[in-house]
Amino acid sequence: MLKRLPMFHLRTLVVGIVVLACLATLCNTLAVAYRVQHRALVDLELKANQAYASKLASDINEFLRSAHNHLSYTAGQLDGGLDDMTMLKREAKRLQVQDKDFNSIVIVNAQGQVLVAYPNIEQVTSHHQHSSEIRQAVQARQPWVSSAYTSRGGELVIFVSQPVFAADGRYLGIVGGSVFLKKESALHTLIGLHYQQDGTFAFVADANQRLLHHPDHARIGTQVSSSPTISAALRGEAGTLEVPNYIGVPMLAGFAPVPEAHWAVVVQTPRDLALAPLGEMTRKVLLYILPVSIIGLLLMLWMTYRLTLPLRQLAHSASHLSATQTGEQLRRIDAWYVEVAAIRRALLTGEQLLQEKFGKLRQQAQSDALTGLANRRAMQLALDALMQSSRAFAVLALDIDHFKRVNDTFGHDAGDEVLKHLAELLRHNSRQDDLPCRVGGEEFTMLLPDTGLADARRIAERIRSAVEQADSPHVGKLSVSIGVACRRPDTQQADSVLKQADEQLYKAKHSGRNRVEVLDLSPSPPASPAPR
């Protein structure tokens, strides 16, 4: 004996699906919220750092432009020549005292000789490599900002210069100032003001990727071997990148160029630091959506109960469909949505069909494989139902005349086509409740419920005439002989009616074929000569 498999109730399955759907929705909501907030925090930090870098680059650029303007004014005061040492010293002192942009001032002639220095020439000359930086500035003959270099005094310095031209256009030399990068200076103070305490920091590099400013003072003056952010800024680009720093820590960086000096400004924040608020934000999202999710789950469970209740009631009724009170139970079920109403209607129809034997018999009827008509078994079931219902009926027994000659002459395939053709004619000439059947090779029967002998004869004659006038495929003209019999009040067995119809068919065959013979009536004359 087979072991019965365990089964789940529909309500259990639906509740399980609802709970899983709620959990999946909650998890998906948290995952989406986490990803969205993660991306938002990263994008926000990148944009803030890029804006910060652009602001700092703009400030540095403005500082250098201002420094050049101050030097340009002094250069304009010296257009009469560089021979008046008193005036040169006065201008150098004025420029250094009034303008705190520079740590020292020098005036150099066109041959590269330092004419005047302030505060003093010994201190100033220790800050410059005359053979390199000042020579480049003198040779440039245009506003100049040097790369960072280490002076003879060990200071990290940049040199800013402006050419001096005489009134007649002759090149006289330069006036320039040094700016310390590690010690206190206007530039150092300007950049240092932007240093933040939340983990975000800025650094500045020159065209040689040498650090001019960095929160870690030990790194100022060192050269960065490879930095995508510095390289991009030195190409004149401004933007953002997610890159690791020199020790591999992921950073969110914004960068911008300093056009005046061809420098790069980079502002960056450790990514983990920028994402620190993410956990708290996710917790708050969970606290916000959890109560709503619980309320939604309770509502869905209630809806599940309401949805499954009529289905469980229908299932119970369906398992007792043969009971006499099942129909009344089905009608009492609250079919409040379309699908349940459709199921209830179908069950009611099924319950009613079970009470109608003829409907059940029609469902059990089988068809002839070749013609699609009802076969002998279906005919017998229909006859039994008619006999039990005490309804009047007539029977037509049909046989194709000389069918054996058709098979012998044209072959069995042609004979099959003739049979199918006749079946189609019977369908076409039958009424809605009539039942045409194929009961043998070329033998057919038609049951005519609620039909008397006169009507049956007219129907038989119509069928005979239709066959005679039609062209059968591959064969041409055919004819049929038909016997007609009706149920008598004293008829007890359906077989007796069939036997009477067969006897009338036999009589039609022996009376010349292509005719209709009716029980207890004179045979009708043939409409045309029967084919021999």
C-alpha cells in the first residue's frame, strides 16, 4: 500500500508565500537603501572635495596673480634704469614690508647679477641658486613662477619674478620674491587655512609632481612617483577620482589645476571615513520601515484568510459533490471575487450534470475514428437513455449501395473518403438533437429523438436525395438505401427498434436500392434508377 504523502493546506502555503514576500521586500528595500545611500555619500564627498579643490586652486591662483601684480608695479617704478642703488633699495624694502606675500625680495640685472636684496643680501643669496632659478627667471623675460627647490640654506622655496623693461623697451632685468614652503609664509598660511579636522586634507604639487604643501610636513618637498589625480590636474583637468593613496588606503579625491603656476591641488578623504554615517542611516531606515512592514504583513495575512476561506469551502464541497445537499452548500459560499464565483458556478454545473444521466452518457460517448461520428457504443448508450426516459424516437438505418464495388474499383483509400463524405452529409442534414452514428463498414444509423414516423420518413428522403445529388470524391455519384422504424408504445427493448429499421433497410436493398422503406407504410417509388 502506498504511503500517503503529506500535503500542505492552501492557507499555509499562501501565508508562507506572503511572509517570504514581505521578508524579501524588506531585505530588498534595505539593500537598495544601502546601495543608494552608499552611492550618495560617495558622490557627495567627491563633489565636495572637487569644489574644495577648485576653491583652493582659485585662491592660490589669485595669490600668485596678486604677487605678480605687486612685482609688476615695482618693475614699472624701475623703468628709468637699475643704476640708482638708493631707489632700488627703497623699492625692495617697500615691496617686502608692505606686501607680506614674499619672504625676501631681489632685484637682478639682465646679466643675472643680484643688485639689491632685502632684508639683506647674505640671507637672500642663501635662498637662491643663482646658477639655476634666477638664471631661468632672467632668461624667461616674462612673469615667472619657479618649481620648488631647496635653497643653499636648506629651505624649500619657490621664486616668483616679473621682468623689468626700460621706457624705451630695453630689457633691464627682473624683480622677484621668494616664498617659503615649510616656514611661515603668506602662501603657507593661505593653504593651511583650508586644512580640515574631519579627515579631509589638501595637498599641492608643482609641475614636477613635487609636494609644495601637505599636512604631513615630512612629505613636503618629496616627489610623488605616480598620482592619477596630480597628473590629471597638471593636464588642466578638474574632476574627481576614487583612488588609493600611496599606502593603499582608498580615497575619494577631487582635483583642480592652478593655471598661473602649472600646479595641481588635490583634496581627498578616506572612503571609510566618508561612509562612516552609512550604518546609522541604514539603522534609521530600518526603524522607519519596520512598523510599516509589520502593519502591511498583518493586512496581507488578513487578506490571505479572506481569499482562502471560500476556496477551502469549495474544496470541501467538491470532495462531497455527490451528496444531496452539496448544491445548497455551494450556493451559501460567499463568492466575493471572480475566480471563486467561476469555480462555484462550475461546481454547480457539475453537480447538476451528475443528476442528469443523459448528460453523463453524452460525456461518455465515443467517436468513430474515421468519420468522427458516434460509434456503436455511443449509439447504444443514447438508445438506453431514450428508452429509460420514455421519449418517442425514430431510427434510420443507412447503407451505401454497392460499396464493395467502390473498394474493389477505386481502392480502400477512396472508400474511406466516401465514408467521410457521407458522414459529412449526415451531419449537414441532421438536427441539433439528432445523433448520426457509424455502426459498421458502410453501415450508418441515425437516432431521431422526439420524432414520429412521418417526420422520420421526410428526413430519410432528404438524406437519400442529398447523397444521390452529391459528387463523392474519387468515385462520382453514389446512392444509399434507408430503413425507417419508430418506437412503439409497447416497445420494451431498443434492439427491437434497431431490428425493425434493419429489416426495412434489407427490404429497400431488395426493392432496387436508392430508396427509403418505412415500417407499416408502402415503400416510396425511387426518385431515379439505382446504380447497378
